[in-house]
Amino acid sequence: MRIAGIDYGTVRIGIATADTDVCIASPYENYTRRTAALDAEYFAKLAKDERIGRFVVGLPVHLHGGESQKSAEARAFGVWLQQLTGVAVDYFDERFTTAEADAILNTVKLTKKKRQARRDQLAAQIMLTAYLESGSRGQDSPLSID
């Protein structure tokens, strides 16, 4: 089965993909949101063309495990994505994925613009890798890191 990891954003959405047979996540691309109709067209095509059997939407939660406004937006996006594509959606803790992506990208010699262009899809890859390493179990209610 193919899985797509989603690093949800109101402007840009980072996407990574993995095949559960090999359990290796790879950056796919960043999608810049446009209109509701174009977003729907893009994600329907992604699900079909890449034969996605599950989406994993990252949940941006606070350190104590509590959800934020962005978490609610990510959940609403996941509901929309599942209704649009008919593909199951899991949610997974994405705390620190952007910071980790920035740390990795700061070690390579890229311009700031090129680093920013890769950050969201790398964050999606990091989150999807953690999901795969967890045994592909979603986290409807992420726990505190304390």
C-alpha cells in the first residue's frame, strides 16, 4: 500500500510518500494552495495517480499534548481529504518536524529560498517516517512529551 504524509499548512502543504512494503518515506513535493476547486482536483489526482491507500495528516500539538487551532484546521483538512478521495486518513503528532527539517537543511549549502522550498516536504517525510516506525498507528490524541 502507498501512504502519503501531509504537513498541513494554510498556504503550502508538504507531501511525502512511502510504500509500506519497503517502509521508506521520501519527499514528494510541496503543494501551494490555490482555490477549493483546484485543491480538490490536485488531491484527487494525487490519490489516483500515486495509488494512495492511506493519508497521514500531521497534527501540530503543544508540548503538553493539547491541540491548537492549527490542529483543528489539520483535522478539518483530513476530513475533507477523506470525503474527497475516499481514502482513509490517520493523524500523527508532528511536533518538531519543521524544526528538524530546518536543522537538516541548514547543514547543506542551499540558498534560503531553496531551503524554504524543501522544508515542508521534508517535514512531511520526517513525520511519515515516524508514523511508519510506530507500526503505522495513528495518534488521534497525541500525549504530552513530559
